[in-house]
Amino acid sequence: MESFHDDPMIAAADDWRTRDLAVLWHPCTQMREHPHALPLFPVARGEGAWLVGFDGRRVLDGVSSWWTNLHGHAEPRIAEAIARQARTLEQVILAGCSHAPAVELAERLLALAPREVDRAPLAKVFYADNGSAGVEVALKMAFHWFHNRGAEGRTKFVALTGSYHGETLGALSVGDIPLYRRVYAPLLLETLFAPSPDAYGACGEAAAIACAERAADALADLLDAHAGEVCALIVEPLLQCAGGMRMHHPRYLQRARELCDAHGVFLIADEIATGFGRTGSLFACQQAGIQPDLLCLSKGLTGGFLPLCAVLATQAIYDGFLDDSRERAFLHSHSYSGNPLACAAALASLDILEGDGVLARNRDTAAKMAALAATFKAHPAVAEVRQVGMVVAIELQPEAGNVEDGHAVEIAGRRGLRMYRAALDAGVLLRPLGDVLYWMPPYCIDDAQLEQLAAATHAMLAEAST
């Protein structure tokens, strides 16, 4: 009789684990934790909200594969759009050449972008190949624009405490998670950090607005103290994701927009994680009624199929680089800028967003998520439950050693590892951010899957209480 250990599917999964650990170095991972403390899950395929392992296990993707997947894995309309494009044009240099998917996607993004009355709209799109690279583009554009105008003293950026904008050196410079940036500190740009408008612990909208106003007042003081030195403020609108799913009131964005205008500073909105419906509106900035000068989009841009970033800029920023001198041009480039396959995927994802009534459906799903999450508020291990759109955060009472310098670190500490394993055993992929459990599922998640998500969270809280 065949034993459990002779099961060929389990053997195949074990084989993939062995082969993986022999050759791969995984991101955001202390590799010594593999294979025991942090179990490796070899994925054979995806189906909607499910990840299916080589051993046949079906695991719910509760984090949308690092916040990239919008409509579900292997979404056939996006897959077909990529295949169709691959039969026509797979890649071409975007310097000196053009192609239909890049042009069509730029047109659609500009038409959908946040727009503010009496402000010139975002007018140009610059492509990069991932979110960190897009942040680098926006930072360089802001600095270089002032340099071209002779304002060479504007060399500093303002970012928020608890922020995260990526891992390349420029993006890391404007992030504020010590574990990620401390070692590289000698290599980083000088950045001014303003207090986050984080509304943690605020009871009701009035208290959240008060948090926003206090943080905006501090930003005003900072900009006053560094007048003529700052080229841009970069913010994650409404939701600081990697910093612990910290949420703030739209009032802060309104004040930040006003202050940037008053000080002649560009406002960069990093909507890499918040864009395309995550916060309840297509873009988080729209809930504040404001328009940034530079808008960074990635992650869900292609529905989670291919890496692509789009940086949207105003006509005034674009015009600041027009000159007979090549040194005054924006010469930043990526080999795969505007890749036709990625642009085709993004166009198909936008078709689904607009044609399937996704935002309206998300509102219903978000209400169900809220009802399920509310059951955790009374749990003795829980400090706060908060939500914006399709993102729920369940913050635990702190545990010594589970937070790095007061900031969330993904799967930090023994408790985080135990909770991760408890969720995986319950058939859900969830990666705690320090003391914060969070849900950010694909938009296709159904009621039964939401119940499974909640059950896995109960299992995580049981581990947190031991």
C-alpha cells in the first residue's frame, strides 16, 4: 500500500523545494529561516484567487501576490491579450521608436488620471519597468527640472515617517523603515522626514482629521525651515502599505497639495500600491479631490501579469526639459520601457476594470470584509482594526522584538513566523507586517473565500495569543 510519503505530488513538491533552495536567493527573506521556520510553498499554477501547489494544495492568495494581482491569477482575457501581442511585437526600443500599445495605454491613463479643477491636467507618460524604478524617475525629474531652471539649491526631498517607496537607492532614500535602509545609509540621498498623518488610535472622522491637520502643520513648518531647498514631497496617498498598513484622512492630501503650491514644490503621489481600485476609488488621490504633479503607477497596472511602471507628469514638467542641449533632456532609460506585452496586459486590465463594474463590486466586497473583520475587535490580542477600500489591517498588541525601531517589518519575529505558518496551514497566504495582519485579496474573491480568510486570521490570532 502506498504511504503518504510515497504520494508523487508531495514528492514533486519536495523536489521543487530542494531544487529551489539549491539555486535561488529569495527577496525580503532571511534565507536561514528556510526551509523550517519559513516553509517554502512551491506554486504550480494560479486559478482566480487560488494558488495551487505542486502537491495539489489550494491556497488563497490573501495578499494579491505582493499587491499586484487585481482580477485573479491566469485571468484569461489578460492572458489572451498578451498572447495576441506576442504574435505581433514582443519588444522594441522605445528611444526613437513607438508602438500602438504604449501610445494607447498612455492615452487611457491620462484620461483616467486624477484631475483637479483649475489645474492643468497630467499630460505625459514616461514608462519604467517596476515601481522602484518609477519612483527613481519621479525623483530625478523633480530635481532635474529645477536644475534646468537654475534653481540648483533645490536638492532635497520630503517624505513621511513610516514611508516605503522601494529598494533602489533613490527610492530607499525617501523610505523610513530602518531595517531596510540602515545598512545603506552612507549611500543614500539626504531626505527630510515629515510626521506621518497616520490616524492610528483616532476614534471617528473628526479625530482622523485632527491627526491630518497636525501632520500638515508640521509639514508647513518643515517647508518653511527649508525654503528654497526642497524640490518635491513624495507621499503614499491614504495608505502607507509596507510601513504597517497605516491609514490617514484625505484632508492631509488636500493640505499637502496647498503647501506644495505655496512653496513651489512638486507633489509626487506614489500610487504604486494604492492605484487601480485598492482604496475604493480608481486612484487614492481622487478621494481628496487633488491632482499630483507626478503620479507613479505600477503593481496592479498590468493586473499582476507583467512588470511595468508609468510615471505621469504635467505638461509644465515635460516642457522644462525641452532644449537644444541634450544635457537638459531627461536621458533616464530602461531597456524594457513601454514593453508591448506589458502595455497590452495593462490595456486588458483597464478593460476589465471599466467593463466589469469592478469598483462597484469592490464596494460590496469591502463591506463584507468590514463585517468579518469587525469580529476581531474584541480579541484580547488585537489593538485596532482599520480599513480603506479593499485593504483591512488588524493590528496586534505589540510584542517585544516583533517591531524594528517602531516600524513594521514583514514577518518579523517568532510570533510573525508562527502566524504565517498558521495561515498557510489554514489554506491562506498572509504575510504579517510586524504586528499587523492584513488582507489585500484579488478583486475576484467570493464570499466563501472571504470566510476562509477570516478563519485563517482566527488561527493566526490563536498563535499570537500563545
